[in-house]
Amino acid sequence: MHLSGEEEEETDHQICNLPQYHPHLRKDKVKEVMSQYVRQPGSYLIRKSQSQEGYYTVSVMHTDNHLYHFKLQQQGRTFSIVPDKIFPTVAAMLEYYSGHDIPGNNVKHIRLKHPIWSPPEPVARVMPVPNSPPQSMLADSRNGREPERSAPFQNPFPSYRRRPPEPLPDFVSSDHYA
């Protein structure tokens, strides 16, 4: 079904504001990201579909150590993963499937229990003027003392881009698309 511009914009807005949406995650990198969650069934993320433009995919780790992918479908102003069960918002659908199995022909007990948050976007830094010490290094003009130095910044958000993931265990099978 083709969506109107307004419906497509609403879908993008709903999904892009979710912390588990990974806007730059490509299909070929999903396994790499999800490998860190192989022992946590129900871990999931949302990404853009590469096989169908304008659609999104929900990727979830299952108890059988397989990775399953479901196309997020929109019909008018409603959303679904399976045609029989529709929801007014994406958030309502995710909430429902956190406590209920996603119906499927080949596998049971797939739930969306643990959202995998997307790492924060890098923030642009202001570059200092060459050969000029940072303000924090200058002496306090009021009393001539060196200012106190603060602790170096530590990023509170782990990122799959900074730490190489563990390789997938041998018992993790290939992807399954529903």
C-alpha cells in the first residue's frame, strides 16, 4: 500500500523518536550488533528496510539463538507486524509484543522484551584557535591561581561502533525473515 506524504511523515516521526531505532544500521551489520545480545532473548532494534524503501524492520534475538526480522507494516494510520493484529501507534505495538508472542508459522515465543538503544549521534566539537590555550588552562585573573581541572569526559552510552563485538557463537544460525 502506498502511503500519503502525511502518513509517511507520521510514521517516520514515530519511529525516529524511539531510542531503539538505529537510523544508520545497515542490513549487513545487524548480526554484528545483535551478537552482543545472543544470550538475552527478546533483545530487539528497529532499522530501515533495505529491501523495501519506505519500510522499517524489527530485528529480534530469539531463545533458539536465531535472529528474526519482521517488516513493520503501515495501513493508513495503523501499524502491525502481522496482518491480524493492528495498533494505533508503533509504541503501542512494541508494548503489546513485550508481553505477547509475535505470531508466526515456524517459531513460537518471540517477544520484544529488551530494546537495544541506538548510540547517540556524535556532537560537533568547536575547534580551539591554534596556539591558544583553552580557557580552562588560563590563570584565574581575579586571584592569579590556576583553575581546578575537571575529570575527563566519560561517555555513559556504550556504542557498538567503538568496541568490536564478540564473534557470533557457532550455534547461532542465520537470519530468518518473516
